[in-house]
Amino acid sequence: MAVASTSSPLRHRIMTPLRDFINDSRSTGILLIGCTLVSLFISNSGGSWYTSGWKAESHALASSHLPSSTLEWINNFLMAFFFLLAGLEIKRQLVTGELASFKKAVLPFGAALGGMLMPALIYTAFNLYTPHAHGWGIPTATDIAFSIGIASLLGKRFSVGAKILLMALAIIDDLGAIVVVAFFYGGHVSALWLGIAGILYGLLLTCNYRKLPFGALQILLGAGLWYAMLRSGVEASITGVLFAFAIPVKDLALIEKYIHKPVNFFILPLFALANTAIPIPGNILEALSSTVSMGVLLGLVIGKPVGIFIVSRIMVAAKIAHLPSNTSWQQIFGMGTLAGIGFTMSIFTTMLAFSEEAYRDIARIAILLAVVVSVIVSLIYFRIVSGKFAVPAQLGATQLEPPTQVPQPGINAA
């Protein structure tokens, strides 16, 4: 009994801070920063084993037409679960949430479009007549967990309406990034395997239409769909989004509840470790002055806030949309600086856009620098706008957290 009474307070002292960290909306962003710093430190401290280890290939897996390295398994398979979680949230918001009506959805849709077009144009302006022009999709993304985690640090200086708008914009941005990846960064497309994928997806939709209980059948069809997408040449990880859209609404919250912590605290940190194993070149200033680096960096840091602000301003002036309550134009512009945190999707797109390792490294360094600049600019900007620091307040839920309330069982729409 004495041992039990001693161990219980000890377990409480260990588990309570860990539980608080996991439930904190800032935790995913903090964890991604930590993993990135660790990965960069090892990669630049004589850790050639570390950088090469992620890319070591298995000929047996390659001959089976499966991902042949740890890096490929993370980016092609594990990231499908990230896209599944993103897809679940997109569908939930479209059916029952902030994007469920035209009036609610029009401003974030317009702002997201501006926040994608302006960075793409800036990147293209730098790289139009170069062999790297196809990298325009890299600066169009916003990292949902990272940006909303930083927004939580701003506390009362960032209104609830602006937080909801940022979340909705980031969700739409994710959808846009997924479309970009699917249509512009796939490999050679096999009509046969794409047809097989279409048949399997049709069966998944049929299961939903017939209101079959979600279970092993859908999981097996999903696994087959992933393999067919992999063989087809279309980016396999977006299978997660397709799978999410074939799940009945009544099951969305439950599935989100089961996968959001593994995605946030295992898959995304692992993705950060594997994809930021970048040896910093000795001529880093020269690398940062390249057209690829300038296009990515300026696209994220300048293109995002400017594009979001201009399109939002036009839509409100034309009375197509209106600002969220208690939200000023200063906050809208500041929200755009947070949207310049591309990280996960920007790095993911980089790995598809460039086959040359040197240009992958240049783009990833620019993405990391854009994260640092965007965070610093956002914190300084909101301090100037608010005039003082506010006590950080947690944001109730982020895009990668499950809903606080399970949707009503009566809602059965697909």
C-alpha cells in the first residue's frame, strides 16, 4: 500500500504536465519547432548517417512497387493519415461548421485564394524563365497546426473571430494545396491503376450510400485505394482526403478523436525530423539569394499577407462578404503574416516539385527561414497594434483537434 501511495503522486506529477501539454493548442507547433532544431543540429554536426539513413533504399520493397525508403514511407504512407485528418475536418466544416453556408464560407474561400495566388505569382516572377518554375506551388500552403499554435500565443490581441477565420482559411488552403499536389506534382499517370483506384473509391462511396457500419471493409478498401493511387503515379498520400470524403458524417468526430493525437504527436514530428535533415551549405547566403529561395521566402512572408488582405478588402468593399465580429483590418493583415507559416505542406510540396537534392535543400531552408520571419513579424506586429502584451489564452480547438461535441446522430449526409 505504501508503494502504491508513493507511486500515485509521482505518476500524477509526471502525467499531468504531459497531459496538459498534449491538450494545449500550442503543443504541436512547439513540437515541430523542437524536432526541426534537433534534425538540423544532427545533420550539421557530422551526422551524415542521419541524413542518409532516412533515404536508404530497400531493393526488395522497390521491386514490390512499394515505397523503398523510410523517407518515402513517411511521405507517401504516414502522411496519408495527416491528409485523412485534414479531410475529416474539411468535410465536417463544410457540412456542419464554419464553411457550411455561403455567407460563412465566402470570406475564408476568397482570402485563401488570394493567399495562394499572390505567393505563386511572386515565385513565378523570380523563376519564370528558369528550369525551376514548376516550384510555384511551394509557397502557396499554410501550416494549420503551426499557425494556429502561434495565434494562441497572442492571446487576447488576436480576436476569436480572427482565429476562426484563420482556421477556416487554413482548412481551405489545405484543400487547395491538396488539389495542387494531385494535379501538378504527380508522376507519370497509369490509366489502368487510376481506373482501379476509381473502382475502389466507388465501392467506398457505395458503402457510405448504403449506410454500412464503418469497419474492416472500408479499411481494406482504403488500403487498396492507397496502393492503386501509388501505382497510378498520382500522389498516394492524398488518398487520405478521398477516404475522409467517403466517411459518413456521423462517424467523422469519432475517427478524428482516435487519430488526431497519433498524427499530431507522432506522424508530424516524424515528418519534421525526416524532411528537415538538411546540411546547411557553407555558402548559405548565396543559396538564399537564388531565385528558388527568394521566390519561396518572399512568396510566404510577403505574398501570403498581401494576397489575403487585398482579396478580403475587395470582397468586403463589394459587399460580398463581411469581417468577423470584433475583428479589424489590422488583425486581418496580421492574420496573413501567420498564414505565411507554410512548413508541413510547403516542405511536402518541395519534395514533389524538385528531384535535385540541392534545390530541395535550398527550398527547405527558405521555408524554415520564412517560418522564423513570419513568427517574429507576427509577434512584433500584434504587439505594436495592441500596444501591450496580453496574457496568452488557449484557443479552444485547432484544425488538428477533434470537435468538442460529437455531431448529432441524426445527420447522415455523406
